[in-house]
Amino acid sequence: MHENYQQCIDECLACMKECNHCFDACLKEQDVTMMAQCIRLDRECAEICAIAATAMSRNSPFMNEICTLCAQICEACGNECKNHNSEHCQRCADTCFRCAEACRKMVS
């Protein structure tokens, strides 16, 4: 059954990876305090993306709720990341928005 959700699973895994990369890169920024909200949302987003991919792969009865929450968190993370000029944040924002769209499409 999870084959029906493969595109969304792939987007969630890509977003998880990009958020983890952004999280790590933000920790290396000169003003880490300024990046605190970005770091926090990167972690939240990476974790919910992993949970969503897992839920879809096992056809969880809660996957619609999980994917709805994933879309909300991805959008929040993308909005925060797009406020920062660094390449890793901009790349993360784009990936988050793609994942949010895929999750919303999956539950519709």
C-alpha cells in the first residue's frame, strides 16, 4: 500500500535531510542566537518528516493526521528559513514548501 504514498514519502525524507543539514549549518553561523528559531523549527520539521514517512510506509491509521501536522510544521519551518539569506536556509525553505504541498495532496 505504501507505494501509493511514495512521492510524499520521498518528499518527507528529502525534507528531513535538508532540515538536518540546515540545523547543523545554522549552529555554525556567527550569530547562533539569531538562528535559534530556525534551529528549533529545523529539528521539529526533521522529526515530523521522519514520523510521517514511517507512518505512510506502514499504512498507519493516523497517517492523515500526521501528514496534516507535518504540512503545518514544514510550512512554519519554510517561512522561518526564507527569512534568512544563507543558501542552506533558502534551500531548506524550498524543500519544506515542497514537502508541505506533497503532504496536503496526500491527505486530500
